[in-house]
Amino acid sequence: MSLATELRRYLQTKIRQWTLARQRRAPSHTLTQNRIFILPTKAGCAWLLLLLMLLVMAINYENNLIYAVTFLLLGVFLTAIFHTYANLAGIEVKALPSRPCFAGRQAEFELELQRHSTRCFEQLHLRLESSEETQVVDLLNDRQRVRLYCPAPRRGWLSPGGVKLETCYPLGLFRAWSWLNLEIKTLVYPELLVTPLPSSLQEPSAKGCDRMSTRSGDDDFAGLERFQAGMSPRQVDWKSYARGRGLHAKHFAGHQDPDLWLDLDAMGGEALERRLSRLAAWVEALSVREVRFGLRLGSFSLAPAMGESHRSRSLAALALYGLEDRE
């Protein structure tokens, strides 16, 4: 790596850190003159060199035509400054809620760009501080959403750092950019380590046998009860009603399997991260099969339940287990 490249990266890092330190962390930022930097690109520097050469030729040969071309190109150069700056000024960048992901995958962050004028903003380049991937968008409508990605190497809360918004539009002679300190973060679940669910994790009920759950259905008949609003007409005991005994509903009872418990301490002496990854994979598998399960992580426990909210709470508990930040 050349000395010039190292010096450029060092200056870029210092400018980024200084810019982000000047801003308060907020859900949205609007690009104004005190947040936008602008410098010539390589093409812009070549353009300036060309202007200098033309000016020397015009002075040397005292040629009015060369003077005219020189000042015409200088006018284009100066005009490009204002157009490049205007292609960023006034844009509002807002952070939207992000969705959790699993470790080892790409975390997704969604931003919303909003314009407060009728002017269009074209060829906008966005990227995250912790990623080299760039998204190019054109803000032709009042609002435009864009998704940015960065690696999620480990579980816990992930903050991708600042957001860079830059443009070289319209001529590529100047680069205008801004770093924004947005409140964006996502929760990273443990990496999925798919293994078969051991039968030893099932705990029988307190009596050592299956429990009976009373519910309406087509299992064992358990008796009659008064018909109430909201009950299915299929439950009505029409024979009893025909005998003048009133409107009753059939009541059934079915066998319910004992609740399944996932216990971190019952998984042996394996490394903590591998145990958490196994539990995350089992939570995913049981949620897909719509099986009730509970979760124990040391002194922390989640009562047996099922559904998407229970899955999210379980994975969040696994993601934050042993970490100080339990936001």
C-alpha cells in the first residue's frame, strides 16, 4: 500500500470521526451546509490542470479564442460546485425499525430518504460505516426507502456506526458527502447450530402423566354445559333440546402432551456459544412445528407458550444472555 493511499485513508478516518462526534445521535438528520463536505474528484483535478494549461497557452499566444474556451470551462467548473452541493442539500434521512437477524448472516437496516422540495436528487450513494457495500438510489418521489447491509459476526446488539451519503452528480467533477450519526441498531440472535432435539429435554407433568385439557373438539365426551353466545352451533346437543331440557352444548376433553422445556444448564459442559446456538435452532424448529415450550437460562425463565411473540422473546433472551446490555 502506497504512502498516498495510507495518508488518504487516515484523513478520511479523521474526518469521519470528527463529523460524527459533532452530531448528536438522533433518529433522523437533515443535510444542511454545516454537514456537507465537497472536494474535486480526480476528474475535477484533471479539469483544473487543463484550465491552467489553456490559460498559459492563451497568455503565451495572446489568442482570444483560447481565452474564451478557458473561461467557459471555468464557468462550467464553478457551476458544477453548486449543482453537486444542491444534489445533497435538504435531504432528510430517517432510520426505520430494523429486523433481528442471526449471527453469521447479513444484518439489514432500512432508511427513508425524504425531500422537502420539488427538486429531484439523483445518483445518491449510501453505505454504512462498518460495510463497504454501497447502494445507489434516485430520490425522484417525496420519499424513498433503501436497505443497507453489514455483517453480523456475533450475537447481541449490533450498531453499524454512521451512514455515509455522497454524490458526484451531475458531471463527476466534485464529490459531495456527509456522515450522519443515526440511531440505528438491530438485535443479532445466536448463530443457528442445527442438531436433533434430544428427548431428555421433555419434562413430564407434576403427576408424571399426560394432563387433560378441557376444550371443545372431537375427542372424549366429557358432559354438557349451558350454551353461551360465541359457541359453535355444532356443539349444541339437539337431542337434549328436543326433550325440553334447554339449550346445552357438548363438552369434550382431550389429552395434552407435557410441556417441553429447553434448559441451558442441562446441556452439559459444551462451550456457552455452542449451547446457545443449539437452543436457538431448537426454538426455530419448535416454533415452526407450533409446539409449546419453555426456556430456562440460569435464573431467567420463560413460561411455556407458543407463537411468534414467544419465539421472538426466546431468541432475544438467547441473544442477550450473559451480556451487560439487555435493552
